[in-house]
Amino acid sequence: MTVRKALALVIGAAMCTGVLATGCAGPDPGASSQDSHAPGTSAARPASPHPAPPRHFPRPLPGVGPVMRALLPAGTRQALVVTGEREDSSRARVVLYEQYPAQGWRAVAGPWPAHNGLRGWTDDHEAGDLHTPIGVFGLSDAGGRLPDPGTLLPYDEDPEFSVSGTGYLGEPLEGSFDYVVAIDYNRVPGTTPLDRTRPLGEDKGGGVWIHVDHDGPTNACVSLSTEHMRALLTALDPGRKPVVVMGPEAVLAR
């Protein structure tokens, strides 16, 4: 082979290699002028016309449906939910919830067992009917025969918080008012639970409290063990505008 022929073969091979390296089909008309695989760069993505939805939504108050939730006062961030087993039941379950901006409502105490009125629940409470009123009510004042256990609520220590006799099951009532939180049903908030002013009239009852359990149903109050009453009193914070949401399960869920 002559030198000229050998040189021609080398040049031809180099040209073929160059064509293969650049692509025999020529440039891709859809390709960007910028190398999308170059280090430190990324392919441009079209903007989405709609923002992505949040991954989590704040949790609503558990067991409480839209009708009852609509009754929560603006700014309320603490709710004691008292759930009756049935409309005619005198036993209930109590959970304290607090609201957080990102999480929504979450339980901070309970569940605790409780008693309520002997004949269950009513949405039209009257004096002496032995039913506990259904609804959403403020928790603004506390008191008791025993000294303040450390609550942030206004607390009235008074020997007038005394009771004697027996309950509907023959159980002793003594000590039931050692600790009390007034439920703002037919009363004036900002006064001692002992205040007997009844804005709705005497016929609509009053003196509906959360108090120490005596192991039996109540006239209309909600009752918790002494330990749980202390825990409730030290947890309630007037800055969170606490309320009680109470009634039978089926009604609360509406």
C-alpha cells in the first residue's frame, strides 16, 4: 500500500467517527440550545397553573360535627368534650382538647370516665328535670371547699361548697364540691359558682357544675374523680377561652 492510500484511509475513518459522534440524524429540532445534562443545570419545567394542596389539614374537634362546631366562640382554643353514651345515659366520657395552628385540635388530657344527670341529656333543660343540658358553654369560674390546687381560673375557696346526704344509688355526697368548675349555663360569668343569679329565670335551672364524682348520677352536673378534677383545674387557661361541649354522642356528631 502506498503512503497516499494509507493517508486517505485514516482521513476517511476520522470523518466517519466525527459523524457518528455528532449524530447521523443531525440536530434535534426540539432540543434546547443549553445542554440539559451539563453539571449544575436542570431542565426547565412549566409552572403549574394551580398550587399544590397542603399535605395535611388542621384536625377538627374529634366527635363534634359542623352544627356544634359552629357554636364555638371565636378565639376558643380549649374545649372539654363530654360525650354521653346515649341520650338517656348517665355515664359519659371526657376529653380535654387544645387547638394548635398547624395541627388543629388534639387531646391533651383524658379520656376520663364521668357521670351526668340521672335521666341523661336534654336540649331544653328545666329546673329539677334531672337532665344535663346539651350545648357549648363557657368555663370561666371555679371554686371549692378545698384550697385552690393551682388553677388560672378565678377560684373561690368557701366553706359554703358543702353537701351532705346520699345520691340516687345511696352513695354519700360528702366531698362532691371539694372542687368545682361552673358551667356557664344560666349564670353570670365572672362570678363565684355560688352566685344564684339566673338570667334565663329560675324555671330554666342553674348551678350546673363540673364537680367531684360521688360514684353515681347527678341532678344535672358532670362529675369527675378528685384526681381528674385537679388535673382539669390546673389545665384550664382563661387565655384560651375554654368551653365545655357536651351532649350524647349522636347529637354532638351532627
